[in-house]
Amino acid sequence: MLKINMFQNKKNKFKKTKISACIYSAALLFSSQILAQEQPPGFDIWVAEIAVKNDQFTLSEINNISQREGYDNQPYFLPNDQGILFTSLVESEAGKWQADTFLYDFTTQKTQNITNTPTISEYSPTKLIGQDMFSSVVVEESGEQKLWSYSLDGKPSTSLIPSIEPVGYHAWGEDKSLMLFVLGEPMTLQYLAKPSAKPVVIDENIGRSIRYNQASKSFTYIKQGKESNTLFEYTPKTNKKQPLIPLPKDSHYFTWLDDNTAISAQGNEIKYWRRGDKQWQRLAKLDEYCKKEISRVAVNQEANHLAFVCAE
């Protein structure tokens, strides 16, 4: 069990927030190259229970839920502790690598391939707010990358926005509002008030994570820079964007732990930043579990489970 003194000289007000997330994958940006490799890069997904008491965070029950060699990445918590959706690369009967959506069930502690689509690949599974469905970026047989919807049993429904491609990543906000990472030169962040609305370019040269924060009713994303990547916030109601804080060195991912606390990773350490702070601080060192680098991080809606992705 790890105990971490998180908030120094500050009263912790640990609030829950609903977070809609799409976690950026290098495998998606370079999907054709990775799927053509004989051995894709390996990543494991770890899950820990997280609690806070007397300004200390405690991580416990830290377990590897992927339990295999290979690419397992992009974890997304379903609500009410139903389980975790994630992306896994599997080898098809034809000997080619494809990306499918897997589900880890917390109750049974079992994993299953819920899409199993040999001719297309799915990335970045994200729960559709208020619906028993999830969305994924699909690499279609034609090579086009579009946003699709799926039922929770993995059956594809339809292309949500056929006119926009290549989509990299996405995050849902209130009232079916949507933020898209659209690949190109430069890569752009595009906002849609609803899936049928005309997209508006919000920013460019963006990075590898997008989140929606229910409390601030804003989308947060990463702006890439020459020396560092910076966490930015965009509020649709005011149509304003503002920088929040540079990410830890060499970090490309973040998520929200609660309304006001973001987490990221550097090496095999989890870092946290609270609104108003001037720098990131260590939340936990996880070298006992992750010998290499932690990349993506995810938190469930109840803020009592943390997932992190570790390079094999």
C-alpha cells in the first residue's frame, strides 16, 4: 500500500466529476506502420484503488488487468464500476495485426474481445454520455479514420460523422457536444456543438489527450510546444481558451482526478497538479510495478480507481 501526502497546507475538497475522455494513441497516428510490424510495441494496463484521507492519497490493490504480452492500451472506465474498455492489438488468421476493443469486467475479473472485427480496427473507446453505447475511432477497410458508435456488446452501429476524417481522438461534452482531434498538417482541435453541427477549429498543433470537465464545463487539451507541452482549457460558452500549466517534462497525457486536480505521469511516477498551483508534485512512484515509463492515465467517475499504462 502506498500513502502519499498530496495537498500540502491546503484543505482537500475531493469532489467527483464526470469526465468524458479520449486518450491519444501513437498506434492510431501511425496505425498502418504498427499494424504492419511483426511485433507491435507492448504495453500493460494496471488498475489501483485510490483513496484520500487527511490530505494523503492511498493507492492499494494495484493489479495488472491485461496479463499478456503485447499492445494493451487506451483504458476507459465505464460508469458504475462495470469495467474498463481498452484497445488491444491481436493477430488475425491472415497474420495481420488488428485493433479490437476489449472489456475487463470488475465483477468476474475476466477479459473479452467485444468487437473482434478482422477487417477494421477500433481505437479510443469512449462511453457515449447517457446511452448504453460507446464511440470509437475506426480505421475502415479503405484506410479512412472515422468516428463510429457501438453498442456495449461490441456491435457496430453507424458512422457518427461521415464527413470528417481522418479523426484521431475525441471527447464528449454536455448535450452531445464533441471535441475532435483531426489529423493533418497541422493537427487541429475541432469543436462541434452536436455531431451534425459544422466543426469550428479551436486550436492547432495539439497533443495527445482531450478531456471534458463537467465542473468547469470546459474541454481541456494539450498544446504542443518546442520545449514543453502545455495544458489548455477551452470553454464553449465563452468561446475562450487559456493555458493552465506546462505538463511534466516528456509527458503527453493527463486526466482529471477530481474537479480541480489533474494527474499526469513522468517516467514511472504519477504527478498531480491542483488549480492555483505553480507546479506538478509527485503523487506516487510506481517503479515496483512499472520498470519503464507510464504513459496514459485514467480515473473512473467515482474517483476511486486509477488506471495507468506501462511500457513492457
